[in-house]
Amino acid sequence: MPEANEKTVIELKNVSKVYQMGEVEVSALKNINMKVEMGEFVVVMGPSGSGKSTLMNLIGCLDIPTEGKIFLETHDISKLSESQLARIRGSRIGFIFQFFNLYPTLSVIENVELPMRIHNYDERKIRGKSLELLKMVGLQNRNDHLPSQLSGGEMQRVAIARALSTEPSMILADEPTGNIDSKTSQEIMQFFKKLHTEKNETIIIVTHDQSVAKYAQRIIHLKDGQIKEGG
Amino acid sequence: MRFRYILKLSAESFMQKKLRSWLTILGIVIGVAAVVSILSLSTGTQQIITSQLGGLGADIVTVSPGFNRASGMFGGGGSGGGPEGGGGGTASSITEDHNLTTRDLAAIKSVPGVKAVDGMISDRLAISYLAHSATLSVEGVDPLAWKEMTTSSLASGRYLTPGDGNVAVIGSRVADGVFKQAVLLNSQITIEGKPFKVVGILESSGSFGGTDNAIIVPIDAARTVIESVAPTHFSSIQVQVQDANSVNQTTNDISSKLMLVRHVNDNTKDFTVSSAQSIQQSISSIMGTLSLFMAGIAAISLLVGAIGIANTMFMSVMERTKQIGILKALGTTNFEVMQLFMVESAIVGLIGGLLGVFVGFIVSGIIGEIGVSVIGNLGPRGGSMSLTAITPELVAFAIGFSTMLGIVSGLLPARRASKLQPTAALRYE
Ligand SMILES: Nc1ncnc2c1ncn2[C@@H]1O[C@H](COP(=O)(O)OP(=O)(O)O)[C@@H](O)[C@H]1O
Ligand SMILES: [Mg+2]
């Protein structure tokens, strides 16, 4: 067993990821060891192609490593069935993506409600909770709009509200500022900071954006699929 | 994810691509409508045949002269116009009408299982009533035996009784639709110039072999006006069997016995023994084969519709790859993703089935209308029956079947959706 205590949210041990592209093998991550404790604000920095998205997919249990082990809280994810993993991933991790990935046919408030509906939350509590979250991200007047009617910054705020709806143990964001202008980026980052300081949320952000680094408590530098510093 | 929410997401996806959904549904509608109208046509005609032949009585066997070698069934008509069913061009005696004799009658009486026998003669004769005349079928019957066997009930008056002289019982249309004035009970009609007193008027039977157009008189009186039948001959012999369940057996026994006394074999047979059941069975079997064949063709169009559903669903899975990725990232299991797509294709099947039944209903209504006007009234008042019949079983079957079809067609696309890797799905643009 790992030396993880109850405060460890995620731990990677000797993790490698190799993509098979026909005949060619692409080694995206090489022997990664890292651990994130509850309440940390970690930024993974690295140039394009360094393996950040691959790392984020593994941390988020969206993909499985070619080698090594991943522990989410106390679960060894390689020991979970497909449906157990889906449930844990969806309820314990709040995802925020570069391209927002809001569900296009659902309204703003329905998007925030979606994870709670997937995880069979009490029907009577869902609406109240999502109204509260939308108010928190400052979008209380846009409940019935479709995602396509919002700006990039607004969509990302909906995504944040959605990520928080199941009260996950960590927020995992891949290039959250990658598709919005720099002024809005700073607003979004201020928001993450507020979540961290006021709500003690565990936040992991993967980015190549230097301006994001200053919000971090700890920075992990990734290069050519290896951790250079901060792991 | 609760099933209610799966339903909501599926219905929304269905509504999103309206035109394509409706085109897919159209494929199912056509198939279901074709199957429904064909099956309803066959059910309807079967019902008509059953009810029309019901007029003959389940326990009645008719022996008539002549034998049709082509079908072996329809030779000889009933008691109406002379049988046209002779032929086949074998022995000359085969085509001779009215050649059943008192000897045949006696032979039939001796067959076990026979309860009563009625030797009948009939011809179309000139009838007049209050200076108005018409040519109608006159049947001479054994009063006692006829009363036993007839399925017609009296509207007024009485049946014939032994000892009756020149009296007649007339069908409802003779009473009401042939002459200028309605023929009243106890009035007098003339048959070939001889006076007959009307002692009974029958209820309308509205079926084949019915008596609506007939004038029934005692056979002795009939022989004084019908000259086309020799004194010891009959136009047909009606036989009542003791047990309606053994009609087929008794039919065979009568046939064997008559072949013996008439010195004929299977090749030279010159008479036909038929029962309502045997006629109905052979018509039903022909109709059954025909409608099975047509339903088979309709089923092919349903198959094409099913392929249409599968095709649309595969496209839908492709287009919604990203949505599937989002759902999976947020915790939706493979099985739930599968349900999401299966429900959508089931909706297509269900709506296709509902609309298909509706269109089938209209189409079979039109077929019914055209059919009735082409075939005309089957039997005197047969027009009131529809040529087609849509039963609740047919509706339930059609809707259930097309929903199943939707589910089955959605199986492979749904499986593909459920097996998508979340990372690959999220990368998809
Ligand atoms: N699904 C994949 N199949 C093959 N190669 C991949 C796949 N995903 C990423 N890679 C490769 O792995 C390396 C790391 O990619 P990625 O994790 O996306 O980096 P980053 O997010 O830092 O830009 C790159 O060389 C990329 O081409
Ligand atoms: Mg990336």
C-alpha cells in the first residue's frame, strides 16, 4: 500500500503512458511520481506537447496508464470496474476543460444540474443547489440560456459551477484560460484563488500560460513527459 | 442516472434533428402501414367469408350434381341457379343437371351420422303478384326436413308443414323488394300461372346460401310447376348431420356411399358433397397463403425501415461523440450511455408504429371502400360488413413489433457509443 494518508487526494506512482500510433510508439509520460494533498493549489506547467493533457487525463481517471499505479483518495483505480470508476470519477473530480465542454442541448442551469442528475441526487435539492452555484459564479440571470449564447468567459464560469456541483475532492482544469482573453483569464484565475482560500478546495491546473503560475502554491514543471521540478 | 432523465435526454436528441428523425420514422410508417392494411384485409375477408357461410349452418352438408376437378370443392352451386361447376370434359353424365335421384336420397339416409335428408328441386320461374311479374328462384323442399335444417327464422307467419298444398314461404327481399307492392302474409302469388298462398315471410339473412330471394314451397307442389326436373330427380340434397363436429367424417362417408351406388370412382365422380366448413377451410387456406405472401413483401419494407433506424443512429453516435465524452467524464456509465441511444431508437420505432397503424387504418378503410364497390354487395345485404378489419391484437402487435424493431436496430449503434473512450470522445471535433 502507498504511504498515503487520508489527506492525499491523488497519487501517481511510476506512471508511464505510451500511445500506439500504428507502428510508432509515442511515449507521452515517463515514470511520473507525484502526490497532491487536500487543500493544495497545484499548477502543472509545460510547453505544448510536454504531456500535460495526458497527465490530466490520468489524474482525472479518464484514461489508464500503460505502467504504474494511480490512487484516487484511497482507491487503486486499476482495481475498479468500469462503472465504479465512472461513478467515482464523476463525483470526486470536477473537470474544467479548455473548450468548456458544456452539454450543447442543455440550458445553463441544466448543465450545472447534469452531474447531480447523473449521480442520482435528491430531486428536491438539485434546483436549489444549482441556483446557488450560478449565483456564486455571477450568472444567476442566464439560467435558461443555451451554452452557444454565452461568451467564452461565461461558459467557463458555468463549467466551474458544474464542476463544483457534486462537491468533489478536487477541481481538475486543463488549460482553463486557453480559450479566453487575458482580462477574463485573470478574472477566472481570481475565482480559482477565491475557491482555494475561502472554500479550501483542492485545485490542479494544467497550463502552458505563464500568467497562471503566480496563483499557484506549488508548480510542477513538465518537459518531454518527465517532471523536471516540483513533483 | 434515473431512467426518467435518460428519457428526457433521448427525447431532446430526437427533437434536435427533427427532419432526419421524421424521415427515419417515415420508413417505419410505410412498413407498418403496409403490414397492417394487408393483415386487416385478410382478417376482414376471413370474417366476411365466415359470416356469409354461416348462413349454411354448421351441421349441413350439401350434395349437388357435377364435380369440378380443378378444385374438387366448388362444384355445384347451392340450391339457387343450376350448378355451373360440372365439366372437366370427362364422362357425358357429369355435365347433366338434376341427376340426383330418390335412390341417392335413400342411400344417404342410410349413412351413419346422418340425421335428416331433404331432397330439393329448384328452378327460376315466372312469379306474379298483383299484376306485376318477376323471375325468381323457386325451391321445392321436404317441409319437415327443411324446417329442421333452415337457419332462417320467420318474420311472420309459419314454416311449411306436411300436408300443405299450394302454399309458399318467401324471403324478405321477395316480400319487400321485388314487386311494386309489398307481398303481405296470406296474400296470393302465382307461380307459372298457378296460385300459391303466402303462409310465412322469413327474416333477412343477409348471407350467401341465404333465402332472401327465394320462394320455398312443398316439393309436391313444386313438381307441378317445375318442369325441368324429372319426377324422381333432385336438384340438390341437403343433409343434416347428427354432430356438427363430425361433419368432415360424414361428408366423406356420404361421398363414398354415393360413389358406390352411382358406380363412379374418383376419376368419374359426378357429384359434389360440400359443407360450410369445407368451403370455408379451402377459401381460408387460399386467402391465408395469399396474405402471408403479401405480408412478407410488406415485411421487407419494414426491414428497410429498420436499416434506416440503424443508419440514423450510427450517424447520431458520430455527431454526439463529444456529448458522450462529456457524459462519461461526469460519471455516466457505459450501460447508461447504451440505454440513452436504445431509448432514442425505441422512440423512433414507437412513433413509427403508432403512425403506421394510423396510416394503415386509413389505407385499409380506402381498400375497404374500393373493394366493396368492385365486388359489390356480397349477399343481399352484405354491404354493411367491411372488407377489412383492424383488431386490437393487430394494433398491439404492430406497435409492439415496431418498438422492438427500433430497439434491435439501435443495439449496435448504442453499443458503439457505450464503448467510446472518454478521452477520445472529448478530443473529437
Ligand atoms: N491519443 C493520442 N494518440 C497518440 N499520441 C498522442 C495522443 N495524445 C497525445 N499524444 C502525444 O503525446 C504527447 C503529449 O501530448 P499532450 O499530453 O496532449 O501534451 P500537451 O497537452 O502538453 O500539449 C504529444 O507528442 C502528443 O502528440
Ligand atoms: Mg493539452
